[in-house]
Amino acid sequence: MTGLTIELLQALIRNECVNDGTAESGHEVRNADTLQTMIEGAGVEVERFEPTPGRVSLVARIEGTDPSAQSLCLMGHTDVVPVNHDGWDRDPFGGELIDDEVWGRGAVDMLNITSSMAVVFRHLASTGFRPKGDLIYFAVADEESGSAHGARWMADHHPDAIRADYVLTENGGLHGGGVDSPTVSITVGEKGVAWRRLRVDGTPGHGSMPFRKDNALVKAAAVIQRIADYNPPARFHELWREQVDSFGLDPATAAVLLDESKLDDVLAGFPDAGTAAFLHACTHTTFSTNAVDGGPEMKTNVIPDSVTIDVDIRTLPGETEAEVEAHLADALGDLLDKVRVEPIMNDPASISRIDTPLWDALHRAVTHHFPAARLTPSMSVGFTDSRVFRDLGSVAYGAALLSPELRPGEFAARFHGNNERIDVESLRLTTQLWLDVVRDLMS
């Protein structure tokens, strides 16, 4: 099945379903058509949902033999983020297989999982597998920009089409720990997302006469700098200690990472900036100003009268809208009254329990390949469509099984980065993982 997973992954990459955040982007219909053709070949009926032209999601189902048995959904998104071609050594939409790695945008986020799940679902259907509970395959649009044209829309308009007791999706399967205590991570929770749009107003005028003018862009620059300088104190969530244990660090280093009063000083001098950023995101509410827009009227010789700033805010468990407002007030200080704040997204952090048959099935499937490994629950610093399913009452895990040779820092750098690629061994292990888990849990 590995060969088929590679071929399907290459096809999905080449379909170039780039989601830039606008309703007109994504074009997930291309990947939906590819996946539907493959799945229908096994004799399974596929439902299509298209809330916005071109933004197609698919649902396929193998009905269970026992209506009271628990159901499982294999979920993968079909869109990818934009790419800067200049930063790549290969064509980001070529889907090339080079030195046993598949290259291309989406190779790790998350077309590798979407394709491997489709291959396993098709295999099970074509071989006559009958699960106890319903087995669902959900290929969903618009995960990369908030799910309004994908999972969130499905949950609001067709919840019964995707409702499941258990959900497997992105991302997990990284190896960690020491030689004597190897681990494989499973993502059981994720930080909240509280995107905000800040509007800063001024007075328009001619760029040749800036003296004593009320320039919205100048005020926006001050607002951006305040947010960039803002760093709320570290706060550890319930999974942090287990995550630190899984790193396999010496006791002294681990002790520092578990001390809220020392963590920031250590991270400031940490030699690896990427690792420091990840550890910081795991333990802090974070703020990143990533987009500024002055509207179509903005030009070199016009003093702007309005500028918007989009801020990516990621919240820790337990934080509400009120806490987000308090953070912004602390960050902006006397500039707060110069800004109008508008919510873009507001989903709180979510987490799933691990005392479940699905967790046990994952453990058995992982230890079949790595007998000494133990599963470690972790919390993602990004968001996935798991949060939508948790709102529906599902237990949702981010899983996979990657090659031990693929190091966590290297893997993380490929998300939304240049030269995104995945190795064939990870594709083989992950494809087999889904097959083993489904047969174990649902036979």
C-alpha cells in the first residue's frame, strides 16, 4: 500500500489546492475529485459538500454491523498554505520523489495523512471489511484558514454526516525520549486560537505635508511594536510535564523547563532559535502581528486614514475572551483607546481524554513496530479541525507513525516552510498504523 500512498500524495500535491484565506482560493474540488475517483473504485458511495464554489469536502462511510458500537472518523484536510517559490530547491507543486522523499507543499501538512488514510479506507472497503461501528473517511476543505468553508461549516449544517465517537487526524508520531525510555507522541489537545483585527484610524492628507498630521500608519507601527514587545509570563498546562519528560533531557535541564520563574531567561539564551520558539509557544499565550492592510487607497503620496492589523493570538487552556481582552489591554497600554478590536476567530483550547479504547489501540499498533516505545500525550501549539470535532463530543487525536530518523525539530521546520517533504519510511509506517488501529478497534 505504500506505493499507492506515494502516488496519491504526489497527485494531491500537484493539484495545488492553495488556501490564501480568501473564499475564492483553495480550489479543493481538485483534490476532492481525485480522492472521490479513488474511493468510489472500491464501491463506496461518496457524499460531496460544497458550501462555497470550489470548496468541496467529501464524506465516505463503511457502515458498521452494530448500531451501538463506537464509530471512528479518519479525517484529513485537502488544502495547503501559499508558498514562496524562490525559497525552494524543487518545484513545490511537483510532487517529486527524490532520495526516498516526496517533495511538495502539503507533504507534511497534511496531504501525507490525507492520502494514507484514503488508501487504507479504500483497501478496507475493497477487501470487504465490516467494522463494528461506522468507519468514516472525511476529506475536508479550508482547514488552513479557520474551517469556515470546511469542518466548521459541516458541523453547523451537516453534523450527522461527520459525527463520530473517535477521530484520528494530524499530527503525531514523532519519536523522543532517551535510549532507555523511547516515546512516540500523540497530540491530544491544542492551544486556542483568538485571531483579532485591530483597526487604527487617522486623518487622510497629502504625503508632501506630513507635519502634525494624524497618520494611521504611524500609529499602527506603534501598536505593532507594543504587541511585539509583549510577553506574558509562562504558565504550564496539564500536559507540559509529560511533554518535558518525553524530550529525554538531563535532570538539570528538565528541572529548568519545569520552573515558570526561570523558563523565559533560559529560552532567551537558548542556542537553537526554532526549539526556543516551540518551547515558548507551549508555555505562553502568544501574539504575532502577521498582516497589515491600508486598503486600496493606500499609496506613496497619501497619508492613510485607516490601517488594519491582523494579530494571530494563541491561548492557553482555560483562557477566555475576557483574558484575551485583558492581554491586549496590558500590551497596548495608553494606545488601547486608539484601536478598535474585532474578533476574527475565537476557539478556546481543547483537549481529549486518553483513557479510551482508541488510545489503547494506538499503543498496540505503535509497539508492534517499536516494542519499547510508550505513547506520550502532547498539546499542539497550532490549531486543527480536531477542535470542531471536540465541540461535537468526539475524542480526537493527532496521530501518525514517523521514521525514528526524522527528528522533531527538522519535522517542525517543514510546516509552512521551504522544502517541505516527507520520507517514504514515514509514509509506510503511517499507512500501516491506520490499518492496524482500525482492525484492532473495530473488528
